[in-house]
Amino acid sequence: MQTPRKTRLLSLAFLICGTAVVLVLGLRRHHRPGAATPEVAHNAPANNLLATRTTALASPPPEAVATVEKIRAALAAMDPVLPGETENKAALQLLHWWAEIDPASALAYAHENPAIHGRAELVAELFGAWLNTKRDLAITWATALPRGELRSRLLPSLISLTAEQRPTDALSLASELTGENRRLALSALFAEWSSSDPATAARQAERLPATEERHLALRQVIGKWADHDLEASIAWIKTLPPLGDGGSLDTYISPLEILLEKWTAQAPMDALRYLASLPEGTRRIQMLSTAAGQWAEQSPREALAWAAGLPAETDRDVALRGVLAGVAQTDAEAAANLALSLPAGAGQQKGFELILDQWSATAPDTLVRWATAQLANSSHPETMPTLVAAWANADLPTLGDWLNALSPGDARDTGCVALARHLAPIQPDLARKWAGAIANPDLRQKALKDLPANSSGTAL
């Protein structure tokens, strides 16, 4: 009876023989008669990277060494994969088999001869398989590699594996990397570190020398920290030092953006108060508007009341627009009714403009019905000039069509007066036409009298 090892060796022999036949008879792309054979490690005294294997790696038995040499010979008989060609499946199968016998030498060969197999991620695949079977041995071998390209390619995986138990060692390993490898390693490291000790991870992230790296690490930390302990993460955000000593807000704004959604969901007024206390800047304004809109989805009237009470005009306008925009995304009519609760003036008009601009573009019929009802509603007469002015700024033609379609009467006259007053400073001729369309003669005469001298304008 054949032993499993003998069966495996026979299978290898058949595979090599079969591969050779296919290569010679059909796949001349990988083995063309007369083509030069690429120089490979089996012609050298020893693969340089094989020498880095630690003493912890047991030497394979003699029959396995013979198998590896046969695999190496089969690989040496293959021409490199040319640009634009697919991967060499035969080479990939042989290298995976080699890695089962002697993973260290297989990894080294795959790394040094990428053109033989044609798969860029093969080294990582072989190392991952080794980690799954003999993790400690694989880590020992990889950490003993000399600095170079192979070590750099494996370090992100090593850093991710050691980050949870030995994060400071993992951070030290990351210092060897540059470019994309370093970015991936830091992302994996701080994702793991923040799961176990977010406070320490945050302090270490703040010490990273490059701004981009700090952003990357802090975003990983705050995301995990907020899920685990939102109050602690908020307290940490409030201690960030550069905000008050001349540092750039943008340098430390990134983790705040990550935290903001969860913070606003739990304590919206606290989050918005903190945003309002920050130095002025474009991203602060964006966050203030976003947070106000999120709060409005939960409690629109409470959010609107807070926004309307802000002392700074810029903050007030931004927050009001954020609240109304947040409601308008799902219910334009509700947003418009919410704007009616604001005191008449510039803030209310800007809110109406935002809502009516979106509303007239998406559902003009419902806007017309709502506006008609407002004209007939005598409980908010002071809002009519604001509403008409906002609608004129958002969509003057639609407003004109709507007024023309109204039956003569008080409601239509009120709208014509409001539009004539709004247009008077910018389009006096057009304003005069709308004043002349007022049905009530006394009201029409007064409206015409209040207009400036005639000048050229654009007819509606």
C-alpha cells in the first residue's frame, strides 16, 4: 500500500510531467523551443532571502527537498508572463504546493520572480496561508527578514496581527514603511489599538509627525471610541489643543467630523454649542449646517428655536438653513410651515428662498396649492411680503403664472402688491405692471404712487 507521502510525490511527478507535455504541445506562450531560459535561484548557490529563515524553521525532509527542486525546475522551464497576458496558472499551482512544503523558500521565490507567475498579490496570499497554519512560525520568520521590499510588503499584515497585543511594537514596525504600505499599516494598527485602548491610541496618533497620518489615525480611533464610549470620546475631542493657540482648525477637524453624527444623535444641543464655539472657518460652517439638519430630523421645532436664537448673524443663518434644509429633504411643506414660525424678516426670507427653490423644481403643483392657502389665510398677513419675495427670488416665472391664474380679489391683490414692492428697486417697469394689475382701485393707486419713476424693465 502506498503511503500518503508517496502518493503525494507521485501526484507531483504526474503534475510536472503533465505540465511539461502541455507546455511543449500547446502553451508555447510559457515555453517556446529555443527561447532563453530565465535565470532563477536554482542555478545560484542559494536564494539570498532563504538565508533569512530563522533556526525555528525545521529543515524539510530529503524527499521534500527533492520535490521542491522538481517544482523549481518546472518553474525554471517557463517563460515569463508577458505584459498584457494572463497569470500562469500552472506556476501558481506549483508555488502554492511549494509553500505547503517550505513556505519560506516559496515566498522568497515568488517575490523574486513575479514574472513567472504574473500575480501581484501572490506573496501576500502565500504568507496568509502560512499564517493560517503556523502563525507564530510565520511571524518569527517575517520579523527576522532584513529590511527590503519583501519585508515591507509583509509588514502591514504583521502590524495588523501584533497591533492588539503589542501595539507599540507594531507602531515601531510601521516606522520602516513609506507611502501606501505605511498608510495601510497605520490604518490597520490604529483600528485594532482603538478597540482595546482608545485613549492611549489617541495620544499616540496625535504624536504622528505628518498631518495626513494624524488625520488617518485619529479617524480610526474616534470612530471606534465613539461606538465604545461616546462620552469619553466627546471629552477627548474637547481637549484638542490647537483650537485655542493659533493652530489650524483643519488640522484637528477630521476626528470631529467622524464623531459629530453620533454626538448630535445623542446630545444635539451640546454638539451644536461646541461647534458654535469653534473658530470661524468653512468646514466649521459645513458641520454646523449638517448638525442642525440632523437635529431637525429628530426635533424640528426645538432645533429651529435654538438656531433662531444664535447671537451671531452668520451662525444663525447657517443653522436656520441647515434646519429647514434637513426638514425639506423629506417634507417641503412641513419645512415651509416651519419657516412661517420664524419672525418676519431676513432670516425668514432666506429660509423661504431655500425651501421654495427646491420645492418649485421638484413639486410645483403642491407649492401652488400651499401658497394659495397661505394667501387665503389671514392669520399670517405679515409673512406674505416675505413669501412673495422669496418665491420671486427662487422662481419668478412660476410666481407670475400663479398670480395670473388667481381669481381677482383680495388674495390676488395682496400678492400683486407684495411682488410690486419687491421688484421696485431692481425692475421698476415690471413692478409698475404688477401694481397696475391690482383690481382694487384705491389699493392700485397707492401701489403705483409708491413706486419709483419709470425705467426700462423686463416684462413678466
